[in-house]
Amino acid sequence: MSYILPRWQGCEEHRAFTEQAADSCITLVKDTQHLLPLNPEKQKNLFVIPVGDTPGYHNPKGGYVHLFVKELEDRGFHVTLFNVEDKAITADIAGSKIAEFKKKYDAIVYFCNVETNGSMSAARIEWPGLRATIPMLIHDVPTMMVSIDNPYHLLDAPRIPTYINAYTSEDVVVKTLVEKLVGESEFKGISPVDAFVGLFNANK
């Protein structure tokens, strides 16, 4: 079955509104390690670990991490995208010594797109493929997490030192997110949620 989109969707006014919404809403929840803005002269080599990002009920597209990687590479970064089926990349994080990993990569970026729907009671992070992808190097390698959908992931990774919520998995959100990560645009959003309902301080 196909659907006919309303005529206003995709028009110039609609595009301008979505760009404005993305610019206004994306939230820097914390950056206690002062990692941002990312700079290819300082953090040239990024190790990106996708979490979720598969087609879902609300968004059948998925795969936004590839646009995320392209936007970073267009700005001069060298990005290694974790793939559990690639033995060489898997060996980097699972088989190499920390000192060796630090020589090869300047920062780790978790790219989360864990969607929810009305039938789910919770949407928790499932670390992809290996135990080694759990954030265990936060004191050794600058580590950041961005979520383009669910804003509650600090519940599963409370000690991630740099954390950003973007709220909606759309191309314009990913592009605007990267603009903010590299300092082309400032963060304007204010978090509407507290994953710990005031019971835990995740800003340390």
C-alpha cells in the first residue's frame, strides 16, 4: 500500500521548520571531559560504534550511522566504523592493548538509534556483538555517546563523559548534530528528561 504525502510535506517552508527544530532541540547533556568541539587536527581518527540503528516500526529506514560517518569524513575526520563481522576492526577493540588502541584512535563515539514503540515497556541498550564494546575505556580514550532517538541512554551508560540527545532519527537531525559536534553551530537544546528521576548524579 502506498501513501500520498500531504502537499506541504517537503516544501520549502516545511524543510525550514524541520531544520529550525533540529537546531533548537539537539541537547548537549554533558561534556565533563571538554571533548567538544571535535577537531580533525586533534581527534583525526574516530572509532564509531553503532548501537541499534536498524529499521524499526516508526522509522523503516535505519542505517543513519552511515550518514553520520559521511558528514564527519567530509569535514576531514578518518572514521573507522565498528562491524562485528569485520575481524580486523573487531580485533582493534577486543584484541589490542589499550596503548595500541590509543595510538590508532583519538576518540570513541557511540552512535545510538534505539527506537521505541507503544508496545515496549523499555528500550535499553544492547552493546553490539562483543563485551569489549561496553564503554570500558572512558578513562583511557575520550569517549562520547550521541542518541538520535531515545533520550534515556544515560541509564545504561551513566559514566559516559560526553553525551548528546537529538531525539528524532531523521537525516536533517544527523546533519545538524554533526554541525554542532564540530562547532559550526552551538547547542541550544535543554534536556526535558532526567533518566534518573533526581536520584543519581550522572554529571560526574
